[in-house]
Amino acid sequence: MAIMMSLGALSAVSYAASSGVKAYREWQASLPEEPPKEEQVKEKVNDESQQKGKEKESDGARENVFAKWFGVGVGSKYYEGGFEDTMTRSEAALILGVRESSDPKRIKDAHRKLLILNHPDTGGSTYMAGKINEAKELLLKGRRS
């Protein structure tokens, strides 16, 4: 009886070990490739700047270089600029990065985060702080806090 129990335990341990090894190999295969080294990135930047110097396109469109290199847009959920003369609710929602129908707490939280980043006392723009405040007031107008 003791021999049967020890063989059963040995079988269970070996099955668990083989399953663990299989899972580890699958995990390793699913890992993304290593990001390029700094030297490779610098070489790529130099090559691209030389190509752009030769081509010199003057279409005026801005290119998001960070998104091109790393596949991620920086601050992509926030409004990228160009304000209308009179702010609309949709523009205010874009500025704060919330929906027009968001609750007042979410609007106030988004306003606070953006104003901390753009406050004039900490080196931010007075114009941007004013637009952020205007957006908050417009979205909260007629709502209960």
C-alpha cells in the first residue's frame, strides 16, 4: 500500500512539473520583444532627420513622433488644441478629457488634475488655466454638486 501511495505522489509531482514547464515556455513566447537600445534609437533619429532634410515637406501637418516610434500617443485622450471663439459643451468635454454627460465629481476631478499640471504659479499658461476653468464651469452649469 505504501508503494502505491508513493508512486501516486511521484506521478502527481511529475505531472505538475511538466505542466509548470509548459506554462513557463508559453509565457516566455508571449513576452514582447526587447525595446531598441539607445544607440539604435539615436541612429534611427539621425537617419530620419537626414531624410526629412532632403525631402522638406511643407504641408504644415504635425507628426506625433512618439506615437510613430513607440506606438503610443502621449496624452492622446486629451484635446490637442485649437480653441473655438465661444466654447461649446463638446469642446469643454474634450479639454477636460471627460464625456459631456459625466457626473460632477468626475468633471471636478479631471479639472483638478489638469489645473495642477497647467497652473500659472507652477509655470503653466494663464490662457490654458483660463480655458480649463471655463470648460469646468460650462460643464457644471445647471448641475447639482
